[in-house]
Amino acid sequence: MFERFPHCWTPVLPLTELTSNPLATEVAGERIVLFADGEQQWHALLDHCPHRGAALSLGKVNAQGQLRCQYHGWRFDGAGRCTGVPLNDLNDAALSKIRVGALPTRQIGGALWVYTAVTDTPPEPLLPESLEGDPTLFVTYQQEWQANWTRAQENFIDFAHPPYLHEQTIGAWLHDYAERGGTARVEADETEFGMTMLSYVGSSNSGFRLDWYRPNLSVLHFGGTPYNRLNVFCIPVSENHTRVMTVRRIRQASDGPGYSRHASGTDNRILDEDRVIVQSQSGDVLSNAAEISVATDKPTLMFRRWYQALIETAID
């Protein structure tokens, strides 16, 4: 389970898309079902009933806030415990032996997050300031990419591609400089949460800052406050399907529509440029050992080493 994305916190869907109860989705190749209980707290279970393997997402949430399997009516609470088996007189001891894998959940930064392991005691996610606060005071934009999530993640911590891939948009100012033989340097330092990188053009002492939070968040600093930062997630849906989601913090709910219009315009155009290239890459970032790296690839090489260690830990 979650062999190539184990023990990770990740957003799954924006809160605004939790419009069905229950709701089927997929994370890193695993089918899960999301459902809200009677107190409107969202839970995540592996999407198969332990009785005969039917999808629990085809069921219903009863008046007690439990998820009822559509096949035989078995009921489960948010912790995955079986609370009833119709037509059978099971005592508490028998019921306690029937469980569905439950994934920890959190509502953070405008999205529902899950932890990719069945556990009652997950570590708390390390968050940037730009994702703190009321989870409803955020706007999101997303695209579906037919590519491995690690390829998408590398793209967002790669400073050397904007002068060419984004020549007509955000990289226009740097294109002619690069064509004239200009150089850049990239500094990257490991941190408690992942990595901080600073990218410099020429001899400038003013660098552009980007933070990478394990496993799949890039935070681009466009100013000194949390409201001037763009959060970009690369959410693994399946091996070759990634949900790329941008998240912006807003000061008040009334700011939402304007930010959403901006995201659907600017973010869409730039992400479209990225998407075409990333979808042309095969496999994950470890698929081809013959790929050649240079100095400006330091952040992506650090990411690759972390990803290799993550997979090896899962195997062990």
C-alpha cells in the first residue's frame, strides 16, 4: 500500500470539491473513500469492504454518520471500525475484529489532506506560514496531468527552464540574457521541512527564494508576507496521473472570486506550458539513470536522493 508514496501528508482535493458524501478518489494508486460524519468531520477509508471487497464509495452515510456498504449493509465509523453487520448477531468482541484501513485527515490551506498510512498516531505535517490559518480562507486552482508526480515536482524546483519553456510569459525577461551566454547560480540547503533554494542571475546578490516541503509542495516567494506566496502541490493520483494544485492565502472570503479569476487565467496559461513538457517525460525521476545533470540541477538532484531514500524505506 502506497509503496512509492508512503507515510506522507498530501492534499487530496480542494474543500470546495467535497460536494458528494461519500466521495470516491484515488491517491498514489490507492482507491480511497472520503465521507463526512454527523458532525461534518471528513474521514478517509480504503475503498473496499472487508466482507466481499465491494467499493464502500458506492454506499451511503446513515443518520449516525457511519458509512454503510451498499452490498450487505455493513457499517463503519471514521476510524474504520465496524459498527454493525445486518442479519447477524455479532457481539462487541466479534465486531472489533472487523476493520477497514483508515487514513488520518486534516483540513489545511483550502484542501482536505490525508496521511498515506493506516495509523492512529501520524506525525503532524510541517507547514509554511502561507498555509496556516482558517482553511476556508484560501483559493485553489488545479489541473490534471498525465505524468508521474515526481516529474511534475522537479519542474517546480527547476530554475533553469523558465527562459525557454516560459519564453512568452514569466521567463521572457530572462530569455535574451540566457541566449547571450548569461549564467545563473542556484544555492540549495537542506532544512527540517525539505529544502530552501535561492536562484541568482549573473553577479546579482538578490536571489529568488523557493522552498520545497516534503513530499510535494513548492512555495514560491513573491513578497514578504504569506499572502505574496504561491503554493504549488503535485498530488500523485496514480503512477502516471498527477493533480497539480495552486493555493493562495486570502485575507477575507470576499477576496476569493478575484483571486480565482486570476488563477484561472495566469496559472492556467503557465501550467499549460509546463504540462505539455512534463507529459512528454516517461516514468518517474529515477527511471533513466543516463539523464545528464549540471550545476543548476542541484535542487532536483537533492529531491531525487530524497525520493530514492523514501522508496528504499518503504521496501524495508
